[in-house]
Amino acid sequence: MNGTFDLTLDKKMMESSSHTDTYFYNDAKSTGICFKTYTIRSGEKFSDLDSKTNNIVFMIKGELSAQYNEFQSIKVNDGELFLIPRSAQYALTACSETHLMACTFDSLHLVLNKLHIRIYTSMVPMLQFTFTPLLMHNMLKRYMLLFIEYIKAGIDCEFICVLKFQELFVLLAHLYPKEEMACLLYPILGQSPDFKSRVMQYFPYVNNVDELAQKMGMGRGNFDMKFKREFDMTPLQWILKEKAKHVYFSLSEPENTLNDVMNKHNFNSFTHLNRFCKQQFGCSPSELRKRLTRND
């Protein structure tokens, strides 16, 4: 290996394929873990990440404009990595031809050293989270190169996939300061990670707290108490906060009409959407959209 990522596609394949190509993958469906590598043409939007899972994205080559939920768009360059948490609305646009690898996973329950996860979680109250990429350590690049060689050689089974996921988190724990790892994993950390992960999984498909508790298979009283311990707010407060993040993102996408936003987020009328935006953002959806356009 010469230390560079060899992801050159056959010219005929490039000409005949769609703008976003899945080059190869390593999948452990039963454990919720998957590694995929993608090629994205310059100027194209990328929307192939599974929003039902968490995704750590490794930039192999190129440059992306990336944003999710309420966060402003950032530039991510080759040699950097970032996290898109499950159920987030995201927008990734290639600023040049881009190659990336995504590690998709349901939760952190298969990480071998639970102590590291507990340490990161304990740091969450002290952090002010921002969506920023992390620079890839050289050893992490070598890990990816070898993994790519495995897959190219046809070593593609669930056992290897799980082992590489566990190896990834061993490397992350030892190569990066605890503060950086806590910032990277901030959106998915919690006192009860599995409970939080399931809440994030079901949230997009419910309309109220009762439906969410039912999806979780819990009585309302027990659910409310556990939720308050985990999220430090009531379920209703959290649902409104998360919905506001998604509405904010949808309004930041110029191709979405106000009618699109209303239908996508289950508002029964424009008056309902208008009232929600004034409560959450202090302005109407049209005013918020103008503000977002000016910020761009």
C-alpha cells in the first residue's frame, strides 16, 4: 500500500452509472452495522445515508458542503470525518468529485470498552456542541486502507464487519482526546444509550408523546420518568424541540415550498405552521426563510 486511497472506478462504469455510486460495502444486517463507500459527482447532492441509523462519514477525497437539522452548512475536506445522527435531516453536496466511506450503526452497544462511552457521556453537560468535522489520524487512514483492501479481495462477511466496527472505536478512543470524542458522539450519547437510540428511531413516526411511549413498549408514567432522566426535559418539550430543528432545516432548503414543509411535518394548516414557528423561532416561516437566505 502506498498510503493513498485507490478508489478509481472503471471509466465505463462511471459513464453508465448514476451520479452517486455505491462502490462496495461490508454489511452485518443482524447487528445494524454497515460500511459503504460512495463516489459523488461534483455539484451533486448526496442523500444515500440511512436516516434510520447513525452514520460516521469519512472523507477520502474531495470536498463536501454538509449540514443537518438546525446547524449551518460547513465545509468538510478529504482527511476529515463527521457524524450524522439517526433521524436527522441532512444535506450533503459535493463541491468536487468526492469519495467517502460511511460507517452505519444502530447504537453503541457493540463497542467493547463501555468505560470510554461512560466517560464521554459524563462530559456532555460541560460541552457546547457544534457541528464540526474531526481530522483523521494517520493510523485511522491506514485502518481504512486495509479495510478497503479486505473488501476488494472479497473478504466480506458479518463477522469481519463487526470486528472492524469494534476496532474503529478502539482506535478512536486511543487516537483522540476524550473531549474530541465526546464532541463527535455528542448527539448519540446518554445515560441509557439504547433508550435514547430507540427514542431517536421512533420519533419521526409519531405525532404525540402517547404514541412514542407505545412504540417504546412502556407505560406513560414509567416512560415520562425515564425520559426526564435521559433528556433532562419532558417528552413534549423534547418533541417540540426536535420538530423545530427539522422545520428549521426544511425551511433552509430553497426547493421546499411552505406547503411542502407543512405536509412533511404534519401541520394540519398553514395557520398551525405559522403559530409553531412564532412560538419556536419568534417569527413566521416566511420571515425565517428570508433570514436563512440572508445568512447563506
